[in-house]
Amino acid sequence: MNQYKVYVTPRAFKEIKNLPGNIRQRVRQAIRELATEPRPSQSKALNVPELDWELRRLRLDTWRIVYAVTEDENTVDVLAVRKRPPYDYGDLETLLAQIN
């Protein structure tokens, strides 16, 4: 099985740092696991057309980890960790601009 390199954007790093302790630990563990399995069964692909990478979200209770998988480079870029609701994925373009 391929090992993926996991990168956390500065914005996502700040969001993780400000999470409640128990959720922060679960999010960190889930992100570590993305290195070996970038498409776990509880994740879902987000419909964003015409991208060079696959955009996905991973659900942890009411929290969502939004990330992009690039197969050519074997990388996973963590873009955001947000609470849903109220998060509605309306800022995906802004998040994607961080990894270009």
C-alpha cells in the first residue's frame, strides 16, 4: 500500500489548534490515518468539477475535515476542520487556492 504525504495548511492548523481537547485529539489521529488510507469508508467525495485532485470530507461527529488527494504526487492536503452546521462548504474555492 502506498504511503501518502500529509500536509496541513496554515489555516487548517490554526483551526485544529483551537478545537476542544477531545475533538482535537480525534482530528489529529484521523489526519495521521489519512497517510495510509486517504479514502476511509466514512469519508465522502465532494462534487467539484474540473480539478487536478480529488476533494473529500471526513466526518467526525459534527466536525468535518476537508482535504484534497493528489494521486500523481501521493499527497493529502488538509484544507479545513469545521463544525457542521453551520459550515456549508461555501468557501471551497478559497480553500483550494491555498494549495495552488
